[in-house]
Amino acid sequence: MLGPAMFRGIVSVAKLQLALLPRLQLATKFPTFLRRLFTAAGIGLLIGGGAYASTVDEATFCGWLFSATKLVNPFFALLDPEAAHRLAVTAAARGWVPVEKRPDPAILEIEVWGRRFSNPVGLAAGFDKNAEAVEGLLGLGFGFVEVGSVTPVPQEGNPEPRIFRLSNEGAIINRCGFNSEGIVAVAKRLGAQHGKRKLETSSSTSLSGDDVVQGGKAGPGILGVNLGKNKSSEDAASDYVQGVHTLSQYADYLVINISSPNTPGLRQLQGRKQLKDLVKKVQAARDEMQWAEDGPPPLIVKIAPDLSKQDIEDIAAVALALRVDGLIISNTTIQRPEAVKGNPVAEETGGLSGKPLLSLSTDILKDMYILTKGKIPLIGCGGISSGEDAYKKIRAGATLVQLYTTFAYGGHALIPTIKAELAECLEKDGFKSIYEAVGVDCR
């Protein structure tokens, strides 16, 4: 029988498909017969999906719905990269995306910072910069979603075009430059979403017998908030402190982003003295606030992959000395690996993300795990395009992993695939949990 949830799922995919049509007409010289075919496909999906859903259980239908979203991926590729990105965020914000109803494999559950993640696969910052689509993105089945980077004062970022696809290499170059609506707009949005999610799922966040919180502050799914500084700011610490004071009440963890290559001088904050001074000030700002029983949100530092051996050692030393709660490794790279050098787009200025970043970011992840002796939770980010890639990050020392570029290319159907592949990798090697696999390649 076609239940309300199934019907909404079919409608959401059909809406997304039909919503693409006017944008395609504006962005491309799209033949009339193809526009008609696209419209017919949307209507056909609605009718055919309804017929299919009436004969299957919800879990089976959920799998079909995620697979059906692959139909729209080629049309996103026809749009300008930034236009495609805006449409994807709008779709998630309006609920035009499937909702994952199937439970995650038990082997993927992991506890970090006193909270239980249903799976370790998260969406990195940069996709939902202004916290427009938290509920929709968490509903896709991510274990956690990170919004931002958020700057204190609204800023437009760098001039467009500023996002460039290297499709054959599975990579993207961006020089967005922290385009943000600012902390006031994001705080209003997060406040409204926080209240709604907490009201709807209040029973799911209660403490269990072992005092581990199930999910985030506002219900299932963990929310991270990534903080940035304004381009014109002369006091970086003040910018991050403003972010903490305004947004930390909604965050399950906070990120100090000092590693974007697109804000002049930002990466200089990764120096030993600069990092130490910055982290101390941000920690103090967080700790002086009033907190409920679950305490303040963990404070994470996001670093670049373009670091010398001495840089990595200095960051590890500061992280251990100041008891930083975690590190994200890594942001985009200004290097151009051999895999992309033949592509003329590679000459564009900006940070490179995607498949070519996998090896570089994983090597630094491994070094950092060894230097910190496994005492600090690490989030592996950069180049993940499969469950096997996520597994490599975990074996190299990551407790959690994040992706973004591969999500931009692969769409919603990629999420359950990566989780299933990761679970298979763990089971194949005889691990009973993620904990057992973290850092095994460093021992």
C-alpha cells in the first residue's frame, strides 16, 4: 500500500526533476524534444513510482527512491557549477530529496565526544554554507553534517566564476573565498531548525544507561558548525570568538577553519605560535559560556594538506598541549597532482578537491595519527569517492570521515552505497566495529 512517506518520496524526486527544467532552458540551448522528454520523465516517475511503491515494503522502496535520483545527475552536470550547487541546496532545503528510512549497519555505529553516531560518514563544510538545508541533508543518511564556513559579517566572496569542474578526474577547483550570509542570518536559521527538530525528536536524545547521547542536541544526526574569518578582518581570533558566542548553542561540534587557500593570510594561522594563541582564545570564549549538563561543544581545528613536516609536528604538539578535541584532515590543496596536470582547468587558481586529493590527505592523516598517538579524534576528509576510500582513511587513523566533491558528482544514491561498502570492508577484514580498525595501518 502506498503510504504517506512513500508518496512524499516520489513527489520529492519528481519535483526536483521538474524544477531543473526552467534552469536548463536558461543555462543551455536545450532541444525542445529533450525538454519534453525530461518533463515526461518526471511525470512518469510519479506514476510509475506510485505503482511500484504500492507493491513493496518501505525499506525496498527507499532503496528504489535513492537509485531513482540518479536520473537527475546528468542534468545537474549541464548547469553552471555554482547554479547546480544552489539548486541542490534549494532541493534539500525544500524536501525535494529522498529520506533514508533504513537503519544503518550496526557495525558502523561509533561513539565520539560522548555522542553516538549512527555511521561515521559526514558531509563536509562548503555544501550548505548558510545552514539552509540541515534537516534535508541529515535525512539523506549522513551520520553528521557540517555547515559553513560562517563569517561574522556577510560577505560575497570572490567574483564568479569561482567553481570549476574537472569531471574526468572527479575533481573540483574552487576559489569561493568564504561567501557567507553571516552569523546573524545563520543563527536565526539554526535556531528555527533546532527548535523544530528537538520538538519532533525529543525522545531520541535522552541519555542511555552508559551516559552516551543518542544523536545530536536536537535529535538524530550530528550537526557541526564551521567558523571562518572575514577577508577584511585584522583580528582573526575576534571573528572566531564571535562565531562561538553566537552559534555554539546549536552545534554538536565547532570547527576553526584556518586552512582555506582562498582567504589571504588565513593559512598563516597554522603556525605554532599563531595556532596556540588562537585556540586558547577560542577555547576560553567557549568555556566561559553557560552550558547544560552535556557541556560545551567539542572544538575541532581544520588544517590544510599543503604542510611541511615541521608544520605537521607543530600542529600536533599544539593540539596535544591544549587538548584540542579533534582535527579535520584536510581542506583543499593548492597543489596540482599529476592526475590533473593535463587538464587546462587545473591552471585555475583555487583549492583542488576530489579524487586526486585522496593520497595526499591520507598521508598527512596517517602522520598526524602517529604524532598525536591516537589520543585525538581525527576526521578524514579529501578524495573519498567510495566505501573503500573511507576505509583507507579509517585504517590511517580517522575516527570519522567526510566527503563533498564526490557527493556533488554522485548525488544522493552515493550515500547508502558508501556506507554499505564500508561495512563490507570492515566485515571482510574481521573487524567487529570501527574502533578496531582506526589506525591499524599505523601500528
